[in-house]
Amino acid sequence: MGSVKFVDVSEQDAIFEGNGWDALVVVTADVTSIQLDEVAMLASHGQKIDQRVGKSVTLLFAPGMAGGRLIIAPVKHADDDYQDVRIFADAAREGIKVAKEAGAKRPLLLVDSINQQRYQHAQQVAALACGQALWQALELREAGGADEPLEAIGILSGNNGATLTAIEAGRVLARDLCGTEPERMSAPAFADYCIDALQDSGLTMSVVEDRDILERDYPLLCAVGRSSFAVLRHQPRVVKLEYVGEGDIEKTFLFAGKGVVYDTGGADLKIAGGMAGMSRDKGGAAAVAGLMKTISLLKPKGIRVVAELGLVRNSIGSEAFVTDEIITGHAGKRVRIGNTDAEGRLVLADLLSHLRLKAVNAVKPQMFSVATLTGHVVRCYGGYTAVVENSVAKQANVANSMQAKASIWGEPIEVSQLRRDDFSQIVDPSAAADMLSSNNAPSSVTARGHQYPAAFLIEASGLSRHGLNAAMPIAYSHIDIAGSATEGHPQYGTPTATPLVGLFAYMTAE
């Protein structure tokens, strides 16, 4: 299924047969609190004959109502101190699945919200959860095996339909890019798909594909992809995207997206089944591409957004880079390779170095890297996104502000602290190189395994020259989505497009 269209519906009579909708999905924590008398009466009657009503998702026969279908999707534990707005998402996902399975093509969504700060965006979060539940893999759609898509989802008493449609369009692009197998979405194919999806968007777009230019400007990225150059369809790409809003530019956001389309581990080969699912190692680049899609559709004023997506296959072979090599990155720092399976930070370092040069002359720049970077973040935080920021971003309260915005939009974030110990871990013991990229153990068993890569990125990209006391301080936040980029099956779960929604909410906040 492609992108879902959300339509605002203001007339309460839309719940009745003959108004163009064929099911009513009610997301509520209490069936007795439903404000529409006809719905409340049917739900109350349903409870008398089926005790599941209000406890689990139920479909009630509702003559005269939209499609004759009333679906009650209960929100559970809404008064629990530790719950968040995702309980509305959980209910909506189950409700929309039942509506679709019942044959609805144009369901109407009614979210009976709760007047609490944490639930202020319950309606929008529930609607977006429907999009997540309905998405079907690109390969399935291209093979002709996907279910017929819904025509639209109506949002009763909604006023965000256009915004939600644009957000979901970006999330569909992100899911398509992230969740697709490594041949269909190789580096060149990723770049092509991305550019095609953003045609007529108003974005400035270019793709770097010439090997000489790539090796000159992105030497660390090209080290990761060195063995892939031998295969034409696997060769690296860098996609550059830029959006400039109308009016005076008040803020500039610069994003580096990790797009490792397949990670074998390289010469430090992944073993014991560890390679399965590594086609999802492009979730960072995918999320940034989707964010740019949403921005291009909604066209927020007063901001400029610059993105570079590093697309590369970490292949094995006689040309593969190996541990102990010393490679000079774009920022001029000489990097000793500690482990070829810690390749994502190498890709990001070159991208960030290029973005740093643009940030120096930008208006109020904030830099970000987005990546499925470490197993350690999953060990620490499970399925949550983590943000590690430099001292400039911390002083500007970037991560905490992002966390606050993302949380009420159903994308919780954990904020990690960068410590002096993290910089100690990237010192080259031989002193032959300026820094060490990593140790030679998996991040999941390394102390501070998701924090110290941020220290590496700051040093290797040249951002260390733009700290609090520099002539040009630059705020930088590293976003590790290894735990949140997909959900469900550990290798082949559904891409989530995280942190697209939270980032958009943060970037467009007044």
C-alpha cells in the first residue's frame, strides 16, 4: 500500500450511511464518554451482549451508520502514570486492521481524546498509526501481491488532514527505502528511487556518482565501499538535497544520513547469522529522505534544510578495506580503522565534514546525524531512539527540546550524555594516526558503545573546531535509531520511519 490520504471531516452527520464513509472506527478509553449519542447508545447496547466491547477491538453491526460497521478500539491504561500517547496508536492500529478486514475502503476515524498534556496529539498520533499499520512492502507492491489500498481515512473533527497526509507520504518513502532488499535498493537504486520520489518537489537535488570525485571528497565513505566498486550496481552514491523556505531564513538544519544498503561487516565479517537484516542498515538515510519529502510538501517558512545521504555497500572481497589501515578523511583527520564492521561512523564523518563547511556560513545552524549505528543503543534502551549531543547543542537544549516534541507525537527519545571518557576511547594507542575509529569488539559488549561514536564523529568531521569557545560554535546532535528504525521481527520487521515525525515537530515548532 502506498501513502494514505487523510481527510478532515467536520460534519458529525458523516457517521451515517450515505455520506461517503463505510465504517466508523472509534478510539476511546471509555465507551461511556463518547460524545456522539448514536455511537454511545450502540456501544452501550453492544456491551450488554458482548463483554469484550470496551476491552478488546470489536466490530458491531450498526444499521444506518457508515457502512453498517461500528468498530470500538479501546485505549487501555490511560490513567497509568507511565503510559504515553502511543496507547492511542496501539488502539487505532488494531481498529483500522479490523475495518480493512471487514471490507471498508473509506473508514472514518473518531478519537475520543483525554484532556491531558501527554495526550494532546492523540488524534494525529492515532491517524499516523493507521498509516503504519496499513503499509505494505515495496517488493510486495511491485510484485502485484499487495492488498488494494484504502481510498482515504476520514478524521472526524480533524483539522490536520493535509499535514498528516504529507507526513505519511514522507514516512512511506522512508519505509520503502529502508525496508527493501539489498539488490532492489542498492546504492544506485536507492539514489534513483529517492530522486524519482522527489521530482517536482522544489528541492535542489544532485547525486555524486563519479568514482574520482567520491574518492577525493568522501575518502572514508569510499574505504567502506572500496570492494563494491568492482560491481557496477553496487557502487556508492552520495545524494544531496536542499530546501529553502519562503521569507527570511531564521534557522538552518543540516542532516547526514547513514545509508549502508548492506552491511556484511566487511573484512570483520558478521558471523553466526548476524548478517540477516543488514539491508535495514540504511534506515538513517531513509528517514532523512522521507523528512525532506514531508518538508517539500508542507513548505514551512523561514527554515533551510540541507541533507547528504551516504549510500554504500560494505562488501567483502580482495579490495575490501581492513582493520589497521590509516585513512585520511575529508576533514583532514587521519583515522586508524579499528573494526571494519564499525563502518557507519566512517560514512557519516565525511558527510558531516561537508555539512560543517556549509554550516559555518549558515543562519543559526544545527547539525544532525541519523543512523542505525550501534547494537549498544539497543542493549541500553531497547526500541527507543537515543540522542547524543555536543556541548553547543547541549547548551542550546536541543536534545531535551527534541525529546519533548517527539514524545507527544509518539516517538519517545532517550537523551545520552557525552563524557570525557568517550574521547579517550578514540585515541590511537600507536600515536601513528589522529584517532581510532573503534575498538575491535561489538558495540553491544563495549562500555559506552553508543556514546563514544559521537565523540569520533565530532573529531573526525572537524566539528571539534566548533565547540563552545570557538569563533563559530555549531550545535551537533547524533541520533542513533538502531533500536527504533524497525518494529516487530528482529531482522525483517516493519520500518517505522523514526525519527521523521519527532524531527519535523521539533524543526517547525514556534
